[in-house]
Amino acid sequence: MSENRPNPEQIRQNAFENVQARDITIKNFTQSINLGKTSQAIGIPQNLPLSGVVKFVGRDEELQKIHQLLQENNQVAIAAIAGMGGLGKTELALQYAMSQRDTYKGGICWLQVKAGDVGVQVVQFARTQLDLNPPEEFDLPAQVQFCLRNWREGDVLLVVDDVTDYRQVKTYLNGLSSRFRVLMTTRQLLGASIKQLPLDVLQPDAALELLRSLLGETPERIERELDVANQLCAWLGYLPLGLELVGRYLARKPDLSLSEMMQRLEKKRLEQAALVKPDVDMTAQLGVKAAFELSWQELTEDDQQLGCLISLFAAAPIPWKLVEQCLPEEDEEDLEEIRDDKLLYLHLLQRKGEGIYQLHPLLREFFQSKLTGLEQVEEFKLSVSQVMVTVAKKIPQTPTLEEINAVSLAIPHLAEVANHLIQYVSDEDLIWPFLGLSRFYEGQGLYTLAEPWNQQCLSTVQNRLGENHPSVATSLNNLAGLYDSQGRYDQAEPLLLQALELDKRL
């Protein structure tokens, strides 16, 4: 049988095609390498840190506002993201930088104030990312200026994180061309010439979404205890750092219910493990208390004392005149300077309206944790209690709408005294915090809100003063009067008879 062997011409043709295919493969491989080199060469130089966020929520409007602030000036634009510790200022700046890589083709340089001199960091970036070599004989400011003058083309974003002294940064910003944009994060209020974006806590819906995203494979835990989840967000004051710490803690403990988590927080407050130790992959590397401690260290003793006094009020807006009344021997202007130049400056206090201020719930917890170390703690508690008793005594038995509106902001703080500082109220004034609260609600026809205060008044008076005291008769009579207003005569009559019997005997 004859074999089907390829002829010599076919062998030569196959060999040629194989060589050609090999050459094409080599050419494509070489092109891919060159393309990679080209892509790397034309890539945007940047040294952004890694983000530890699982899901970035609730800040879309802020991202747009930052971009607007940075782009609206033909000259150098400096926008400062300002706010208290734990709001996510660094993360917001990082998310903005990552989302705007195409805008800043000249590069994005991340400068960390805590890492050392900002000028040194600029020179290091220029050497490693831009292949610039400033003359060694130049001093540092001159080297920085050399780098800024010879920076690659395109708009440039300089992010300066955690500015504590703007003067140290300003030294290197002089003479920047208009293509440079500077974004700073700070816990302080900077100069009026610097555009600032004050940062606030998350909205309740965004806070809940953040908590849900952190639970990973078990987000249904939120739905099972939705009411508790909302309470948890509120207790944390919708602070991103607190929410992330607690969310990650819950993710590590799948058998821990939200109700139990809430109980642990209420028991140990800022010392609860979830709020103390951040995960290694988080952008923030401080617990809540440690983050606040940075601002505390910048306060003088007088500043710290005022912050601690304010923490004795309820977690609600505070009329400043009440604070002043607690410190009658202090000059009002001196208190104003501490408030404005220190507490507001460091974002430890929030202005809610004309003459109205408030502490964030977790900052209030922080200041209260510092109270035990103050010599004036008992004096402060006594002073706050006396001021609120005075407010209660001014509430008439049948208040008008104008009188109700005038005292409404003081009501949460009166309740705070009734619930937590009643031991600092004298025997003769013991009924007044409860009586003031009762009159406020009863005067509006809110009998169901007034009743618990009357009942609490009676039990408090009985526990401290005993059953045979005139204030017991007064408390019985007040509770009976409330029942009478509601037509609950069968409940009012026995109380009136008890009060009458005590009056006769005493």
C-alpha cells in the first residue's frame, strides 16, 4: 500500500506559516508589553491610601459640594472638610480623590500631617512619582517650590489630612499656580479666606444602610430587630465611626442580638469593646474615645470644665443662658470666648440656632466620663439642679401658649434633673422638677405625658421624706387633680382622702 506523504512544497509552506504565526505571537506579546509600559507611563501619579470602607453611603451631596468648592475659583482653591472626630472626614476626602482621578491628570498627592513635615512629603512624592530631583543645596521650602514649578502638566489635587496648624501648611502653598487644588481635613475652624465644608453626622436612613452593609452575609439581623437597629443608630448619634465600629463588632459575633448589643453599650458606654478597638483594615485607626481625646488634649483646664458642665444637661438643644446661670461668678464674655474659640472651634459643640447649643450624644458621654476627675463635679451637679428648679418654679399652673413655647427648650433638661440629678435637689424643692414637667404637659392637655411625672414625684417624695410629710400630701393632691381633669373620679377620690388625712394630721 502506498503512503500519503506531504510533498516538499507543502512541507515548506507549513514551515513558513508556523514561523509567521510565531512572529505574530511575538509581535503581539511585544506590543502588549509596550502598551502596558505606555499605560503605566501615562497613568496618573498618586499615592492614595487604601480605603477600609465596606460601602460608602450618605455622602453623595458632600462629594458634589467638595468638587464645586474646588472648581469655582480660578486661583488656588482650598476647601476644608471640618468637623468633630469620627465623622469620616478622611474617608470623604479619600472617596473624593478616588472618584476624580480623571479630573486631576497632573496627579493626586496625599499628605498626612501626622506623618511628618508636609514639605518633606511633597518632595518625596515628586521624586518617586514625578521623577523630579530638586537641587540638594536648596533649603526645604525652595525644594518644594522647585517641585511645584516643575510638576507634570494637568490639574493637580493636594490632599492634606488632619490639619491642626494651618500655618505649617500655608508655608508651602504660597505661589501655587491655578491648576493646583488643595483639599484639607481638619477638626478646627480655619480662616475666613478658606472655603469650608462643615461635616455633620449621617441621616438616619443612611446610618441604617451603613449598619446593614457592615453585617455582610447576615443583613436580615437588621430586619428582625428593626426598631432596635434604629435605636442603636440614634444612641450612636448617627456618627459614622461609631456605626462602623459597632457594625463590624456585630459582624464578628453572628449570635449577638442587636438588643444585647444595645444593653452592652448602655452599660459600659464608651468603654464597651465595640467602640474601643478598630479593625486593622479600617480607614480610621482610633476608637471613639481615643478620637475625642485628641481634641480634649487641646483644651485648657477651664475649657475642659465648661465642656463637662454642659454634659450634665440632656442630649438636646441647650439655651446658653442656662449654662451662664450655672456659673454666676464667671464673666459672660469669658464663657463666650471658651465656647466660640475652643469648643466650637474644635467642633466639640454645635450651634443649633441663636443662643442655642448642643453636644453630640457620644461627645456628651465623653465629657461625662471626664467628670469624675474634676474637683468641681459635685458643685456643677448642684448648680445645674438649682438652675432647673428655678425654671420649674416659673411655670404657672395653667400656662399660656406663649409661656409654653418660652420654656419648651428647657423641658428635656428639667427631665434630666428629675431622672438623674434629683439627689442634688434640696428637700424643700424636691417636688418642683416633677411639678414643672407636669404643669408643662397638663397645660397642653397632654395628660398621658403629665401622669408619669406626678407618679414619679409621689414615689420620690415618699422614698426620701417618708410617708408623713407635707410634700407627700401635695403630691397626692397633684396626682388627684390630674385624674379629676380627665374625669377619672374613682381614682382621684382615694388620693384626695389620703391627702386630706395627712393635712389634718400634719
